[in-house]
Amino acid sequence: MNRWVRFILIVFSFVLAVIFLVTILMMASKDILSGVVSMILNIAQRQSSRTVALVIGFAGFIISTITLIVSVMTGRLAKTRIRSNEIGHIEIGVEAIENIALNAAKISQSGVKTAKARVSPSRGGALSVKLIVQAFPDVEIPMMMARVQERVKKDIEKYTGIEVGDVQVRVSKVEAISPRVER
């Protein structure tokens, strides 16, 4: 998410928290309620104060609407990546890209038992791929996961034509060696 969008979300969340805190305090104490009501009435009676309040309210509404739209739209990669050629458009779904990453991780012969992939947008239209891997116990993790990174990047770029900015691999678990019981 963009730095400015994050900043606006933080400010918006803070403002909402203050509004709800004042609302709770107004419900808890009649003195605070009467003070807030008299302040609102004073603002409403003066034309200049009312104009300023309307402008601030309208700006807050616009910013909150834009923030909501941007945060919903940038939270996840768009459903498809569209590639165009002379014949028409090719839509590549996020699930397809994630499956390519999973297949690449498993067939890289790097000791990956299971994996989960998550694709998100990166800078310059590239993709960022995050893998959570469960490895077999006899794996040299740094070397083998570097091989997984290279294979995932190469396969996604080869099969989709979309640039991959980075591939992050997190080894969440190494499978325990289970003893063999012979009968």
C-alpha cells in the first residue's frame, strides 16, 4: 500500500476513534453532552462558522470515500493481469500465477514438501511473490530456498510474460523425521 494511503488511513482511523470516544463520553455524562450540543448550536448560528464546518465536513467525506475505495482496491492484486497482443487480450488470473509459483517450488527439487503462495503488486508493474514453505528435514535451507526463488521467478516470467520483482521465501516448518517401525 502506498505511503500516503497508509498515512491517510491512520489519520482517518484516529479521527474516527476521537469521534467515537466523544460519543461514548456524551452518553456517559450529561454535562459533556450539553457542552457538545451548545458548541454545535453556536457553530450553526454563525454563518462563517457554519460555512467552515460544511467545508471541513465535505472534505472529510470526500477523503474518507477516496480512502475506502483505494484501500479496498489496493489490498489485493487485481483479479487478473491483462496482457495484450495483436489478436486480443489475455487475462491471467492471480490463482494461475500462484499455481505456477507453487508448481515451480515443488518441482525445483529443493526439498519443498508443501508450499503456499501469495502474489501481490510490486513497483513498476512487477509482481512480488511470497512463499510459505514446509521443507523436508535433510535440506540445506539457504541454498535450496535460493534455488526455489530462482525457479519461481524464472517460471512465472516464462509462462506469463509478467516481470517478477522479488520472491520471498519463509520456511515455516521443517518436517520432523519420524522413526520407522518394522514389524
